Amino acid sequence: MHDVLWPESARWERLVAQFARLVEGAGYGLAVTPILEHVGVFHRGVGEESEMVGKEMYTFADRDGQVMALRPEGTAPIVRAYVQHHPVPPWKAWYVAPTFRHENPQHGRYRQHFQLGIEALGPSDPDLDAEVISLAHDLFIALGLRDFTLKLHSMGDGNCRPEFMDLLRDFLAGHEDEMCDPHRTRYKENPLRVLDCKTPECRRATEDAPHFLDHLCAPCTSHFERVRAGLDTLGVSYTIDHRLVRGFDYYTRTTFEFASNAIDAAQNAIGGGGRYDGLVELLGGAPTPGIGFGIGIERLLIVCDAEGVFPTEPPPLQAYVIDLTGGTEAVALTAELRRAGLRVDRAFDNRSMKSQIKSADRSGAQVALVIGAEEVANGTVGLRPLRTDAAQRTVARSAIVAELQDSLAHPASAAPDEGTP
Ligand code: HAM
């Protein structure tokens, strides 16, 4: 688990703001749910057999003896909230949420990570699937990412999945000796997991396994075709991945994952999601289809660094107030500038000019505003550019806000006698 400190935290703020702008522009509203849920929300929603619920959840009994879980993923809590408050569908929610999984930590895989996500409840319309997928895609593109692949698949529904599982089980029974040790004994319970297994043994054993897409029922096939057509219309390219089964029980029909090609293949999933048309019912609501995705913030930023995009820039201060008089001018001027919307800090503790200039420089501010005895007597302020060679100049105290706004908007004009026509 990590502390996120400034300036990295400033990048997080920008990312969340950019995501919020994007999805709010598509009708999603922020949903904030508790970090804890009754463990049953995940047992029922995600499935006790799933790796995440079975082996990775942080659970504890609270003082009343209720077993609680720290949220291991974002979808079940949003659906629990939907069932509890029954807003009118279609209901579109977005979230930014800390998420906890007791995994083996490594670069890009943490025990606490943060997810940006959306969930849309109500329509089963495949056009919504294309819209949801394209929102994640558009975020990555807006950040400047180019080197990623969208993997797309369908996991069918309650109608065609049991038949496909039987078919796959039969196929795997003929390849039992070739599978990795754990799957040799466990494949019967969940044969889909073998498709997803990364060991060379299981990869080889499943090379000729049947493809789910060839065995979807007619409604699932036409749904999937319409999703593909939607992505084509939106110019979102994808590859069909017959192994993409995703780890949670709630998925039905469309599933997808965005994989970065810029980092190590082990932890390169920057976002994933899919449809979960049975989840609302599982959590006690009326049958309501749903679809969404989650994007890992830490992983996304690792990938941004790998591609050299979305840099970490601390938001620069615009001005730094230096007061050599010990009077109240710094208090007043700093507040006035901040109230005018400028980013300003100041020195405290009546330190020497040299020390205050050093702090101003270290702060990253564009200019220092110097108040000495002479400036107070004359009703002026010294404006000293800190990032250019331009000389300090004297500005009327009453004009300083406008002057500063102007010089920040047109940095060249801060230097006098430039000789510009
Ligand atoms: P997920 O694929 O388990 O899906 O997680 C979503 C994203 O969270 C991953 O693609 C990855 O970027 C990030 N992530 C997952 N685990 C870790 C970790 N240990 N450390 C760092 N980042 C991680 C879900 O959680 C689903 N709830 C997504 C969804 C929403 N499906 C439908 N709606």
C-alpha cells in the first residue's frame, strides 16, 4: 500500500478530474459508497469460488460480530447501493475508490489500489456496451496513450454458458495430463479458468480448445455482433481474445480488457469490465442488466510514464510574497491575490531577504512580490520574475493584481524593453 504525496498526488487530482469531466459528459454521476460492506455482498455478487473473494479479501468480524470486507472491487458495492436506493433506471454512476486485495505485491500489483470506474444499470442494449468501452478508450487516448490493445470477448449467458462449460470440460478431460498441477484437479469446477491460466502447460493444453464465440446462443451472438458494430462506428479497434474469461462470476455476455504493450506483460491490464446482467438480482433487486469497467489508477500512471505522457508537473505557484517590513502587508496582499484566483504562497517568520528569495525560488513560483519599507512608503510592490532574466520592476500596489494576471498571461511582456513591435 502506498502513500501518494505531492507532486504525484497533483497528477492523481488531474486524472480524476479529467475522468469526471469525461464521464459526467456522458450522463454519469458520482457515487460514493462505504469502504466496507458485509462480506455477503461479495460472496453473493462476485462469487465465493473466485480467486479474489476466496483468497484475497480483507475480512474481519466487527464489534457486533458481523463479518465485513474491505471493498475488493467496485461493482458489487454500486449494485448493492442501487438495490438499496432503487433509483430509476437507466442509472449511470461513476466512482473513484480505494480497493483492497491481499495479493502478492509486485510492480503494478498492490494490496491497496485505486479504481476509476463506471457502472450503467438498466439497458441491455449493446450500443451501451460500445459506449462504455469507448469511454475508457477515450480516456486513454486523451491522456496521450497509444500503445495499448482492447481485448474483447463474450461469455454468453445462463442459456448458453452451461452448455459451453460442459463442452470445454469434455475437451479438457482429454488433455488432463497436459495441464498445470492445480488445474489438473480443479478444471471440472470451473473449466473457464484454465483458458485464462498463464502457465505454458495450460496454454498448450488449451491451444485447440473450443471457442466460446462459436457456441453462443442466437441472442448472445447478435448482441455481440452489435457491440462490434458499435465499436467499428466509433473507430475503437479491438482484438477478439478467446481466452478472456475474467475472474468474477457476475460477468455475462460482453467482457473486455485494455492491455498496455508498453510494460511487462504480467501486470499490463490497465482496465477491464463487462456486462453483469444477473448481478442486481443476485443482490436482491429486480432483474436489471448492467455493464461497467474499472481502471487501476496506479497502473495507468505507470503506463503513462512508460509511454512518456501525462507528466507529473506540480501545479506552479504564480506568485510568492516576500515581506521585509514585518507589517501586515503580506497578509493583505496574499489574501487579495488568492481571492482574485491566483495561486500564491508567502514567507513566514520574518526571515532575511536572502532566505525568503530562496524559499520563493524553491516554491516554483513564477514571480516574487517584494514588499520593503520603500514600497510601503510609496504604495508600490517590487515584481521580480523568478524564471526569466527580466529585471525586477516597481508596480503600483493598487495595480498589482491586474499587472500580475497580465504578466502571467503574456510572459514576454514581463521583461521591459523587449523591442517588440
Ligand atoms: P478488475 O479487472 O479486477 O475488474 O480490476 C480493474 C482494474 O484494476 C485492472 O484492470 C487493473 O488496472 C486494476 N487492478 C486490479 N487489481 C490491482 C492490484 N492488485 N494492483 C493495482 N491495480 C489493480 C474489476 O474490479 C471490476 N469490478 C471491473 C468492472 C466494473 N466490471 C464491471 N464493472
